[in-house]
Amino acid sequence: MKMGFRWYGEGNDTVTLEQIKQIPGVETIVWALHDMAAGDEWPMEKILEVKKSADKYGFNLDVVESVNVHEDIKLGLPTRDKYIENYKKTIEKLAKVGVKVICYNFMPVFDWLRTDLYKKTEDGSTALFYEKARITDIDPMELVNKIASNPDLTMPGWEPERLKNLTQLFEAYKNVTEEDLWNNLKYFLEQIIPVAEINDIKMAVHPDDPPWSIFGLPRIVKSRNDLARLLKLVDSPYNCLTLCSGAIGSNPNNDVPAMIREFGNRIAFAHIRNVKIYENGDFIETSHRTCDGSLDICDIVKAYHEFGFTGYARPDHGRHIWNEQCRPGYGLYDRALGIMYIWGIWDTLQRTK
Ligand code: DNO
């Protein structure tokens, strides 16, 4: 298992590469050009700037999260072809700096969704929280304004410019069914995967977060059966998964360790985090420790260890602890603690092999 750490780039993150360097075992910076709009071709100069920063600290750039998919591709509009061409060109450029995995998602309109970014917890820390009932009675625009009210530290996928056409986007998705979305994903993958193969880059889809439909929008990467169907859409070792334990695991019917055991060789990127799920369907992000949440992180790491996972992993969202001011979920401290918990399990398993 190769350990990565998500970093938003020079001047765009409260966490520095110097700090990340001191977390044991991190080799890979999980990065992106966060100022590129979905559908744009990434300029080589900007890619090389990130490489220069990473080189200074001896990190590799093997994992990109995310090259976002333009809505026209998800909607299946005729204009999708030009955005798919841009995506291919971006893949070719990323190969030049050694990228091995591209994480992306196929969620209409929104990326991940929470109702509260700083929910106070019992120990005084704050964490990302999802309150199921609020989603049914909140206007999506109100939620977007609330999330975007912190302009310096926005959540990835919630960039204000991306969501400024919200009303039109909702209108465009009105008649798009889940089957339409599957067809549009297939169309995309059929064109992208051959380019990914030639460039030795694995395309790793991130599951829907949370793994159910929100605001009536279709969502198709929510369960074991969806993952199985997705991998067959284009049956190539380059059509892979980002298995995000906290995203897919926030539905208690989803058995994350079983998914790892079943799809192991097609998981290119592991996001490891814990969530505590309440009976009413709400959930809060907790420390990585198994007993703090509803997911068995020990068994999740064990499932990766069993088949000798050689892909990339990263700790996922952390709580905000020790008064850290950071991007929601992306502070230094709790994610670093998460890494040490993951390594603790992994190293113990290595010994008892
Ligand atoms: C949230 C992330 C997601 C993820 C995208 C992948 O923290 O896990 O925003 O990066 O869904 O495209």
C-alpha cells in the first residue's frame, strides 16, 4: 500500500508540503489543478508547477483527485464530445509527469454533500455532519449559499462558479433517469479507457457521497451491484474504483470490507475514513478509530492487506481538532492521526503474516 495525502496546492491549502513530509510514510501528493473548470484541458505549465513544488520534497504526483467530468458529459449532450477530447488531452499530459491514477466522480450537479461543516462533537472538536431530514426540507440554493459562505476554504466540488447555474442544471436533469446516466457513463468510459490504457493511467471512479439520490437527482454509484455493473461497462484493468469507505459506507447496507474482498484488484485508490451512522440515517465523520464510528476500519485495512494491496491509499476527511483552521475535513492533525492508525493496523498485520 502506498500512502498519499491530499494537498490543494501552493497558496491554496492551510497545510504545507513541509508539514506533510513529516507524516510517516507519505510518498504521494494527491493533487489537482483546483482552478480549472470541469471540461477544460489542463495546461502543461501549470502541471509542471505542481511537479516542481512536489519535487522539492521528494513526493511523487502519482494520484490526481479529481479531473472533473463536465455536466454535458453526464447529461449526454452533443457538446460532450469536445469535453471528452479535452479530458483525453489532459490524461496524455498527466502521463508525462508520471500520474498513475485519476480519481473522478459521476455525480450530477453536486459532489459530496453535508448539511453542517462544523458540527460540534462531545470532545470539543468539530466535524462534517449529514442530517437526513434537513435535505428533504432545504432548498438546494440555500444549502449552496451556506456551504459557499466561507470563500477561502470551500469544499472541493462546491466551487461557487460551478454551482452558479444551479437552476438551469436542475432543469437539465429533470428527465434524466438513472439508466440515462449509466448510458452516459458508458459512452464516456468507452472513449476514455483506451486512452488511459495507452498512457498507463487507471481511471478510478469515486462512489456517490452520500450513496443515495439527493434533491431528486439520479445517482448510480451507490452499492455493491453498482460497482459490479460499473466495472463491466468497460472490462479493462484501467477501469477502476476509488473505494471511499466513508462515502459508500454511510449506507449501513453497504458492507465495505466485503466490497474490498470482492473488487480488490480493481481498486486503484483507497479512501479510508470512519463515519458514525445514527438510526435516523444521519451521520457524522469521526476519528479513524474503529470504536469511534460505525465502520470497522481494522477489518477494512485487513481486507486490503489480505490480498497484498499495492495501490494508493489516503486518509480521508478528519475532524477539526486542536483549533485548527482548515478546509472542511482537510486539516493536518486528524488526517495525520488517521494515517498513523492505518499504519498501526497494517504494520501489525505484516508481522503476523
Ligand atoms: C471529498 C472528496 C470528493 C472526491 C470526488 C472525486 O472530500 O472525497 O470531493 O474528491 O468526489 O471526484
